[in-house]
Amino acid sequence: MFVSILNYGATISKILVPDRLRDLGDVVLGFDNLDGYTQKDNPYFGSLVGRYANRIAKGRFSLDGKTYSLAINNDGNALHGGLVGFDKKIWQVADAKEKQSIQFIYHSPDGEEGYPGNLHVEVTYSLNDGNELEIKYDATTDQATPVNLTNHSYFNLGGSSSDNILDHQVVIYANKYTVKDSTSIPTGELAEVKGTPFDFNEPKLAGKDIASVSGGGYDHNYVLRKSGDELSLGATVYHPQSGRFMEMLTTEPGMQFYTSNFLDGKLKGKDRKAYGKYAALCLEAQHFPDSPNQPLFPNTILRPGEKYHQTTIYRFSIK
């Protein structure tokens, strides 16, 4: 397999994986050139998003007695780090300590997009002989600040010949998900998936229950079935026609499952292909949305002297 990554947004721009006939196919959505990624309507294809992935309600949170206001960019809320988040930054390329690896470094200054503290971020992408794309995230700060980083790749295991992911078999190792309001902000309730369209504990086609999900498809944070921050299996995706199989492992407590409901065919991607609704799915390893305002959710506040670290792996094989 082959992976291409840009220093613009530390963006995964290409993942070539063989099918059962050994034919290589690109299994992530994206663009043929940099102009595509820098355009206003790029929906975070392959990007590293932060300082806070997902949403913070009304772009406001209180920390140590002080209230902070963030850039508003999504239905009255702050999304994926703001107007110019980490996905729109030029990252410094550093020498990786391991072969088949590349490291990106970004220094986010105090006050950027409204977030407190100077945040130093290092992200290492590694590709090993087990066909695993490993992403290691590390960060430190000089002031207390929320941190929640993820990669926003859009996967379609059928490659460029596949128009949607409704025929992909999905497993999500989660018994609960965070219920959200009309603007996708968690209500605080953790609901059971059993007996609902959100249950993917057994292999199920992505399109089986998608019509019954309000909002036109899945865009929900799952509470992964795990204890602590050990690296464990969060989800799997299988495309029967090609035989491609992908496993997502993570140290994070949650995962946003998104079925590209907001793509409408107007955006032209690789080879000028129009990306329509359900063209891909995202498995975004993360902490929960709006955690700075949800005291019962896992902590996302990084303080001086502490180190933020998480690992996510996308492992590919053929069945």
C-alpha cells in the first residue's frame, strides 16, 4: 500500500490499497491539487483538525474562572478549531525517528481562534509492513486549554469506482452514543444503541437503517467500549465487492461516525469526480464533543506540565 500526506493541514491526500485481485485503489476522498484543499468549501478531506475537533456549544467555555469565546463557524457553534483551524495551517516537516514515517510540527499561539495558551503539537504518521497507518499525536501547553485532535479522512473502500458507502459492512464497538440536539451539541445523555439504528455491534450495511436517522444520516459520537486509554479496536469496515477490510484502533474514548451526509455532488474531487451524499464515511477517533462544557464527559483540558498523547491506527487487509 501507499500513503501520501501534505504539510498543508497535515492532510492525508491518498491511500492506495490493493483489492482481492491485487489492483490498487485510492480509498480516501480528496483533490488532485493543492487548490482543491485550500478552497473555502473543502469539508476537511483528510485533514488533521484542532485545536478542538468536533463542536463546542456556542463557541464558549469557562476554565479556571474565566470565560473564553471562540470563532463561530457551524450553526452557532465552534467546529473543528474555528475559522482557520489546524486543517488550514502549513505544518513544519521534521525528521521522523522511525523509517517509513513523517513528523509534522505546529505551534499554535496563545489566543489563536480564541483558545488560551501556546500549544506545541507534534504528529507522526507511520506506515508499517502490517499495512497499518499509525498516527501518533503529542502536545504540550503553557496554559490550561482544551485539546482534542483527530484526522478527518473520508473512506470509501470501493475506490474511485464506488459512488457511495451504503454497501459497506460496518462494526462499531460501542454500546452507547452521545445524544445531540438540533445543532449537534450533546445533551449530556448517553443512550444505548441496542435496538436502534445506531447499533453496529454486529456487521451491518451502512445503508441499512440510514434513512431512519434524523438529519439524513450518521454524524454521531460513539462511546467506545473500553476502559482507560489502552489501544483497542474501535470499528471495522468491509467492502464485499473489492474484499478490502479496514480496522480502526485508538486510545481515544470516542469516535465520530459520519456518513458524509452534507456532500451534495457540487464538490469535484479527484479526476473531477462529483462527490455526492454518502460518498464516504469517517471514523474520527476523538474525545466527546463539547466536553469543556460537559463535566461528566472525559476530561479534555491539558495543563502545563502534562502531555497530551493519543494513537490511532487504520489497518488494511483483504478478506
